Amino acid sequence: MKNKFPMVTIIIPLYAISERFFEDFKKFELIDYPRFEIIVVCDKKVQLPKLKKIPVTLLLTKQKKTGPAEKRDLALKKAKGMICAFIDDDAYPDPDWLKNAARDFQKEDIAAIGGPGLTPPEDTYWEQLTGHVYSSFFCGGLAQYRFVKGKRQYVDDYPAYNLLVRTDVLKKVGGYGSYFYGGEDTFLCLKLIQSGHKILYDPKVVVYHHRRALFVPYLKQIANVGLHRGYFAKKFPETSRKFFYFIPSLLSVSFFVLLFISFINTLVAVIFFGFLLLFLLLAFLSVVKQTSFFNAIIVSIGIMLTHLAYGLYFIKGLGISKLDR
């Protein structure tokens, strides 16, 4: 890419219309980059805040309910940028977001760039606790870098809450081309990888991604992620059938089998509760340096429930023939 500052189209699929979104939207004025536009795609008309010297387009789907993949593909048809920068409606960018990504795109073999989605400092107490769950290696494991500033590396799958892709490559692979939610980003990345393109993770390409509150709203989200990953492990094994994704299911099955046997066998009960306490202790130690003692206890329980929710719904995803729209 010869131009140091290629034109960028920021694409936001808007679903959760709220005051928080409108406040976050104003922060796009802080982006330190000379050439970009914003396209917001929504199912119904909304009054967007005016941004100084930044072209903003509101696209209407003319449908009652569409998913983020469909919204992004609609925006792709109108995008003027050489790069499409995807961000969710519950996130906002760091001022250097586009500048750091543009530097990476100077390498012609890189087709897409992802970066971490950090917990915003203004999130509520229970949302901050979810942020600690995400940031624990004992929870995120090999995918922890998606939620903290990790090591710069090439990846084969990345979430669309912070994903930038060359526009010509996007069009060549048919855009998102699905109604999946979530999993639409996994499907796109799979097409990019199969087409011979590289996806780079750069810890400097930062957005701030609001969390769902611990416990119920967050666990519902995790269950949905597990459901889609289970389905994808069966349907698209190239990037989703990895042992790493099966670990929570193995833990979940073991948990309930041992729990059941514990009611009829004292020795098994002792072993089960010993392993359970060890798990919680390790989860606690993984986050206690980040937060208070009391918060670390709550977060360790959240980590355990994350594995159970994800693992059980992953199994469910393996068993279904198709995902509902």
C-alpha cells in the first residue's frame, strides 16, 4: 500500500441503541488519522450525533431484524475506503487505532489486522469483574490476547469487534456472506485464510470493548459463543476443530459426572471437591494481582462458570444440524 494514510471506512452494525452508544460515538472524533469515514448500519432510523469534519452515513437495512454480518455486507457496498475497519456498537477506538493499523498494512501480504478489545475504565463494577474474567489466562487460555495487549502474531481467526480488512480482499471473498451471530467473524477469517491471506494481531491496534455484567448477561453471551464454536467445529473444522476449544466441554462433562458419583461414593466426593477447590484456587491466583482479594474470589467463580456455560453449549453446538438465524 503506497499511501501512508489510505482511506479507511469504519463500519458499525448498530443494534443496541442506547445513550452509551451515542456517548461512545462522540469519541470517534478523537481518532488521530487524516482520512476516514464512518458508516453506521441499523434496522431503524436513529439520530446520530454530528462529528466535526468526519463524514458519517446512516444506512437502513429496510428489514425488521438483521444480524451484524448482514449489516456489514450492506456497508461494504458503499465503502469508499481501501480498508474497512469493523468495530461493534458496544466499543470505541483508541485515538491511534487507525494510525497503527495503517502502518501494518504497508506490508502487502497482510490482508487483515485484529487488535485487543480492552475493558473500558468507565465500565460498571460488575462489567469490570467480567473484564477480569476475560483477562485471566486460566479463562481465555490461548485466546487471552484478544482481551489484553498480547504478543504480536499471525492468527487464523479473530473477532469482528476489532478487525480491519482490505476492501478489495473483502469483496473478493464475498464479504461476510452469512447470517451467523456470533461466528460470522470466524466464517470470514476462514475464507481469508483459505484464499491464502494473512491475518495479523497487533497489540497496538486497540479498541475499548464494553463487557456484559457478571453473571447472567455475561454467561448468556458465553453460552452463545460456545454454541457457535461447537457448530463450527463440526461444520468448518479447518480453524475451529482445535483441542483448545474442546477443553471446557471435557471439564464440564467431568464436573457433572464426578458430582453425580460424589453422592454415592465418599472417596470420589473427596477427590471431586479437592479438584474443584484446586481449580478455584488457580483461577483466584490468576487474577488476584489485578484486583482486590474479595473481587478475585467472585472472578474465580465467574471463570469456573464460564467453562461450564461454554463447554455445555459447545456440546449442544456439535449436536445441532443448523444454527437458527
